[in-house]
Amino acid sequence: MRTEGHDLRHHGDAEVRDDGAALTDLAVNVRAHTPPVWLRERIAVSLGSLAAYPDGRSARAAVAQRHGLPVERVLLTAGAAEAFVLLARALKVRRPVVVHPQFTEPEAALRDAGHSVDRVLLREEDGFRLDAAAVPEDADLVVIGNPTNPTSVLHPATAITELARPGRTLVVDEAFMDAVPGEREALAGRTDVPGLVVLRSLTKTWGLAGLRVGYVLAAPETVADLERAQPLWPVSTPALAAAEACVSPRALAEAAHAAHRVAADRAHLVAGLEEFASDGLRVAGPAEGPFVLMRLPHAAAVRAHLRDLGFAVRRGDTFPGLGEEWLRLAVRDRATVNSFLQALDRAVTLAGA
């Protein structure tokens, strides 16, 4: 879907399909070396139950317990992407607003459902920080990511809750929140914010993009509306097993450890990128997610040269509010980052030649 020059259906996985499959992947924001062995084993055990229809009660209860909520406030979905489709189809809204730059699937889903979507574009000169006053007062659905993909900005919870209004649904995409140490600024589990809907994904931290599992946290009446829009048995038995496993105490401890490691690796990446300041490279930030957004001259040519040198990165021009000079990089381990920085040095030289 193209809207005003932006391909809303383009995602990072397109960079590593077909001829990109052999590239070192800095385009997809899924934690490397996942899923872990113990999680693969838990999923494998569930395969013995494939003859029975999926029963999501146990996984739903586990997610509810993880966030200190009653089960009536939890809806399991086939990834966060399904949740955006459900929201677009099930909620009766007149003026939906999407805060950009951010993940484009919410807007695409709303447009596919027949809605006219307004955009609020956050500005680079403001550090892509949320300005609640920029959101139209009569917006009855507002969508924002936190931390935001692709800017990696972590908005204060107080700034986001300023958007809450009676009669407004406030959708906060927290797909990457478990990659933030301490999950600071998280709204998952809050019941005091009117109209709040929080989306979570288990894809990114646990490497489950191919399994499709996520969930919605919202008021019981909203959950009921979304559930009625779902097909029967929307989440498979293996995905339910993964959901239950990924909210266990063991998994939460591992995710917390991984978040600190990602933060250290991100700092190493940003420090390396800042060495290219004399070439006009700028890093958006401060980055708080497992990815970094950078702006540099000749970015399209740099990206092409990086592919020739064995690295896939995410183009930024498909995000409303960004242009061809933007690229997004997934955070990887230091050895991979060091190799990438060497390739970037070469790519920048070739692009400017």
C-alpha cells in the first residue's frame, strides 16, 4: 500500500529475502540467536497436541498474571499485526490519528478497513519527541509506539497518558518495551488510563516472527469487541505454548538480562556511528530500543554498497516523516557491529566518490 509516496507495507524482512538471505541482517529487529534452545524445546513438546483445537486459557491466564491483570483484560493474537487489524475493523471510530514516524502497519490496517487516517508527524529537530498538543482534540483513536520504531525514542509514560481522553481509544504499541531495561515508561498493566489499549509482541525478543504471537491489554469491553472480530482459534497451539513460556519467571529474567546486553551493544554501535560525524552522519536519539535510526548523505547509495559488502540495513523512506536519507540499523553483538562499521566506512567512501 502506497500513500503519498510511502510504501506502508514495506518491512525490514524484505531486505533479507531472496538475494538478501545470505547477508548479515541489520534490517530486521529480531534479537539474534533466538529462539533459545529451551524455548524451542517447549514449542516442540506442544506438537504432540496438534490434533486438538487450540485452548488459550492457560496462556491467557499466564499473560494476565505477568501484568497483574484479570484475564478479561487480555486478548491473545497472531502477532501484534493481527491486533492492528482487529482494532481497525472492530472499533467504531470517526477520526483516527497515527503518530509518525512509526511502524506503518497500524495506518495500513486502518486504511484497509475504510478509515481516513490523519497523521501527526514528529520532527527531527525535536528529537522525534511526542508533542501531545499536536494531536487533534477530536481524534477518537490515537496510535503511538513506545519505544517507537524506527526512531528508537522512548516517550515518557506521562507524556503518552496526556493523550488520554474520555471517548478516545489510545493505542500504545509496546512491541519493543521488553528490550528496555526495567521496562521503564511501560503502560502495560495500567488500568487507570481511560481508553488505553497496549499491544505487546513476543516476536522481537524471542525470535518468533515465524510463529506469530502477541497480545492486547485493554478494558474488558474493548477485549470483547476485538475478540468478536477474531476468527475461531486464531492462535495456534505452538504459539500458545510459546506465549506461556515467554511470560514465565525464567523467561522474564532472561529478557531482562538481554535488555541490558542490548543497551551495551547499542552504545557501542552509536559510538561507532558517531565517528562518521564528519561525513554528515547523524544518529537520532537518544536511542532506547534494539535499533538505531541514522541520517546520512547518499543513504540510498550507501545502503546499496552495504549490500554488496554483505550487510542488509532497513531503508527509512517508507516511514511517513522520513526520507531517503534515513536508514535503520538493528543492534547486534560487538563483533558484528565492528565488521559492519568497517563496511560502512567503505560504503560511505564509495557513495561519495
